[in-house]
Amino acid sequence: MSTTSAVPGTVRVIDAWAQPWTPTVAAALPERTLNVLRRYRNSELEGGIPMAEMLERFDRSDVDLALMSGGPATPIGEVFAALEARPGKFLGVVWCDPTDGIMKAVRELEAYVRDYPVCGFKLEPFYLWRDPTDRIFYPLYAKCEELGITLQTQVGGTGPLFPSRSGQPLHIDDVALDFPDLRIVCGHVGSPWVEEMIHVAWKHENVYIDTSARLPKHFEPGFRKFLASYGQDKCLFATDWPLLDFDLPLRQVDDLALTLEVRAKFLHGNAIRAFDLQRFGVTGAGAA
């Protein structure tokens, strides 16, 4: 598959964080990760959702384009299968494990970007019991910047049973200082350090926040204000499918009372900038 695969010319809704959750993925999950599925009280997740079912749900949804990601808990082959199943509807966010050889991981990342429509590198540092400033990740950050792709990383407390301290947003402050030209998208809003995350995103031109795994009705007052006003260029809509389905968070966006301009930025415009999706031919329409 080529990175020039066609995508819809105009989109109204981009889901910035989703992942395949097939029975293969579910069966390989470590016990520590199963904890987050139980907290969401969705027994369906423990058995996995076949690829065909995911595609059907996506096709029924109002999401036009999803960034489909891999990670330590999601084998990269499942991501590539999804990209091949819906060319033009999914773009990839990939993971490479530097603990198996830093330069091996760098070469893998380069190959993925060459061979697939990849717009980002996914980092969930708690799985490696490290924080984002660990030197093992820095060659990958440098390669992301060289390749023009975005770093997307988990922030906030962990649902899986790993220490949460790796998700403190001040770690991202350090990374952004060291890589001021690297676009960084921070997932899950950052709770319980939301104000800290807001500060880091406000401070750095290259730092964004996505709302994966968070329903709009649960957004903190400070984040609602940031999204609607001085942070309107920094916030991206995301579900973390299948933890949240494609449409429920989208329906709750109506309750945020955003202006049409801010709504369009949140639902697609900011994602296009943060992941440089114009290079894939993606442009934004009006608000959904």
C-alpha cells in the first residue's frame, strides 16, 4: 500500500484515536490491561470485535475518517489490515518498540511510513514502565520529525494497571522543549492533571489535546473553556474506539454549545493541522 492512497477530499468528522479490537487483539491482552475494560463495564470488549463488525459500525457512523492506531496492546498487523480494508477511510498511527533495539525501531518506523498511509507514531509509555522523556524514545521522536509525522501519546492516569506518573503532562513540556518542531497530540485530555495539560498545550505551538476515551458530558469546566475559547485551535475530537463508540461522543458535542467555527475546528480542522493530513488530500468541510 502506498502513502498516496486516496482519501475523501472533504471531511466533517475525524476520529483522531481508534484501534482494531479483534478477537486476536483481545486474546493477547495482558491481565493488567483487562482492568480498563472492566472499568468501562463493557463485556463485549473482553472477547474482541471482529474486523467486519468494526467496519460495519464505522460505515454506519457519522465519522468520515479515523486514525487507526497500534500499540503494545494492538499488533501492527491488525492496523494494516484495517487500512487495507478501508483505503481512504482510515490512516495509520503506528508503534515500534525501541526496547528490542532502538535503531531497529527507527528503521521499522521509516518502513511503515514508506509502505502505508501513516500519519503518526503512537506512544503509550506506561507499558514500558518509562516516561516520555526517557532517552530510549528520543531517536524515534527525531525520526518522526524528519518524516513529518506526528507523535501521539497517552497523557493522564492509566486505566490499565500500570503506574500513572508516566502520563503527567509536564513530561510533554520537556519533550516539546527538546523538539519544538515535532507535532505532539496528547490523548485522553490528561485527567487528573487537566489544568497542567492545558498549560502545556497553551505554552507550546506544537502541542495538541485529543479527547479520546472521554465523553463530552464529563469534560472538566476548565477544559470546556479551553476548547471553546483560547484553546479552540488545540483540541481534537476522538473516541478511543471501542472504549467509546463512534457516535455517542459525537452526539454529546451538541451539548457543548460551541460556535460553528469552533465546532468545525474540533471535529476536523485541528486534526488536519495536527497530523498534517493535507498531504493525504484531506480537507475540511463545514461543521457536522
